[in-house]
Amino acid sequence: MAKKTFQTVRGTRDLLPKDNKYFDFIFDQYVSEAKNAGFSKIETPMFEDTNLFVRGVGRETDIVEKEMYTFKDKSGNSITLRPEGTAPIVRAYLEDGMQAWPQPVSLYYSSPMFRYDRPQAGRYREFYQFGVEVIGSMSPLIDVSLISMSWRVLEKIGLKDITLQVNSIGCPSCRPKYRRMLSAYITDNAKKLCKNCLKRSKTNPLRVLDCKEKVCRLLMEDAPILINNLCTECHNHFKEVLEWLDDLEIPYELNTKLVRGLDYYTKTVFEIWTKSQGAQNSLGGGGRYDELVETMGGKATPAIGFAMGIDRIVELMKEQEIQLPEERLAEVYVVQLGDEAKKKGFKLLNELQKSGIRTQGGLDKDGISEQLKIASNLGAVYSVIIGQKEAMSGTAIIKEMSSGNQEVVAIEKVVKELIKRLKD
Ligand code: HAM
């Protein structure tokens, strides 16, 4: 009896070459933007001390309450697979002495994250983020630069029907007063709340603001508005952010109900939404977290960042039929016929690859027409044909695939000749 085969764990998936083409493309776009703006790459471990996320992201957030992959390792330590990148990077900032570096420290990452959420289209238990963090600056210009970076890549890719949502959620000096106002409003209307909000209104009333349930949305239409209750510092900071966004002609929507699901945020918050994908409409988001470095044990240091959900961006690109720039899988294809030609062809293939030419070869194939067909499917510009006659005479045929023109060349001159032709 055939043995049972294995399958990926629920909520995870293989990214096959056809998917990776898209993932690599989007990562490359963001990485190149980040590098142009002076960011350097950071990689933190895929798992961390569970308390890092409890303290960093917040005990009462959905991530910590419901979505963490937490387990005890063999020494009995509580370990959590990274659900997000910001808390680990702040840990690294403190642990690796980055406070002593010239400030601000600007870092980027392209990493898998893990959340135990109910899987559906656009929502996975392992997913990929591109993110940036700028630690050590209070300037609203940094907010604007990051919002602009997150937005312009999606615009450049050509995504349609996306919007940029922006809000300010204040700071510890103005938010408590607002929280009390909102709590009073919610208590007066508690009967109209959904079950989930009724529960979380006690611990985190701000989350009621962005609840997707219709009853809560209706109720929140008349709720007190946070940006009308900001302290002078938060008000001026946000005003400058909006003025610069206007100045740079970045089309944003002021969304006074946007609060984000992680507890560390202060002042500016933003998200990029798509109209498709139903509830999974957030392609990325971020904001300031001016208190987090201190919460994690460092000295007070302002910071801001964002993370883009690459899986969702890929899905939207496919849905909107956005084509990737054409990529040649091979510039040259080596075609051979017979044992002697195979030996020479294999050596030539290695030499071509060594000189940086993208080369494949029909080393396990025997028919010339079959190999030429593969060459043309791969988009090869040239094929090099070594038949029995060429193998005997130490020559090879260089065939230009588009015109069919052929030329016989001494085999030791093939590499040089192809380098020259591909450069022209
Ligand atoms: P977040 O909003 O939790 O923020 O995640 C950012 C993006 O990751 C989301 O907008 C979404 O596109 C994607 N994402 C989240 N969960 C899933 C999932 N289960 N499946 C697929 N994609 C998902 C953060 O993670 C913050 N650390 C961002 C940040 C950086 N804030 C400041 N610095």
C-alpha cells in the first residue's frame, strides 16, 4: 500500500516559482526604495522570548491574546514565533547598543511572520512582511517620508483602487482624557455594541472605533473624535504631517477612526487599504511608537515604522492582472547531440555560467528539435549547438533564436563571442 503523503500545515503554503516571481519583485521594489533612502538591513531571530511581545505589542491586543504561536522549549522557556517585527527590532536596538549609533537608526527587513489567525484568502498563519523602522527621530518629516515610501511603491507597481488612510492617535498626555470621553460615550450606548466590543470596550475602548460590525460603525459615527482632542504637541505634529502630504501631492484620506491593532502606537498612524479582498483590506500599515523604546527598558526615544503585507500585495497584483517585467530564464541554451558533444556541451555550459551569462542546457535530452523548442520557451537569445560533427571538429554553431541565423565558431571562442554579442 502506498504511504500517506504529507501536506502543509493549515494556514501555511508553498511559494512556488510562479509565486516567488511576484514576491521577489515586490520585495526588490521596497528594498531598493529603502536603500536609496539610506536604510540598512536587519534580520532578527524568527522566535523570541514570549514576554517581548506581551510587553511590546500589548497584553490586550488580538495578536497577544489570540494569535501567537507560543510554546515551551526543552528547557521550559516560553518562546513565541515572531508575529511582527517592531518589538524585536526595538529589542535589538537596545541589546546591540544602537542607541550609541548616529541617530536616527534606519533599518529595513523582509521577513516571514507568524499569527494563529483563522486562515482565508489574504490571511495566512505564515506570511511575509517588508518593514522599516526609524528609531531616534521626532521629526514629522520622517513620518511623511515613510508614508510616502509605503505608498509610492504600490503606485509605481500600478495597483488600482487603493487608498491611504491617515490619523493621529495622540500620546500619553492627551489620550487618557480622550479615552475617558470615549468610554463615557460607549457606556451610555453599551446596549448597541457588538459582543466583542462590549468586552474590549473596558480594556481598550479605542478598538471599538475601527470595529467592522455595522452596529458599532453606526454608533461610532457620533463618537467624540480624537484629533479634536489632541494636545498642542500632537496637534502641531499632525498638522505638519498633513501639510507635507498635501505638498508632496500624496493622496490621503483623513480617517479619524483609524487606531491600528497594536498598543505601541502614538501620534501618526496610517494604513493602505484596497477595496477588494473583503475584510482583509489592509495591504500595510504603521505609525509612530514614541514610547516603545522606554517600555522595553531603554531611555525615551521616539520612533516610527511600517510593514507591508507582501502576500496581500501579490494577490492584488494577480487579481488586477498586473504583469511583471519580462524575465529571461536563460540568455543562452546549450544544445548537444551524442556522448562527445555532451561532454563538450557540459564544459561550455559551466564556462558560460561562470562568466555571468544565464545559461541552461539540454544535458539530459537527445533530440535537437526538442532542445531548440525548450530554448525558445525559456526566451533564450542564442542557442549553441554541438552535434557529432562539431564535437569532432572542435567547433559549435551559434544560432540567434529570433532570426534563425547561424554561424560556426571554434569552441574555445564561443564564450568570448557570446559575451560580445549579448553586450551589443
Ligand atoms: P500590522 O498591521 O499588524 O502591523 O501588519 C502589517 C501588514 O501585514 C498588514 O497590513 C497586512 O497586510 C499584513 N498581515 C498581517 N497579518 C497577516 C496575515 N495573517 N496574513 C497575511 N498578511 C498579514 C505590524 O505588523 C507592525 N509591526 C507594523 C509597524 C512597523 N508599525 C511600526 N513599525
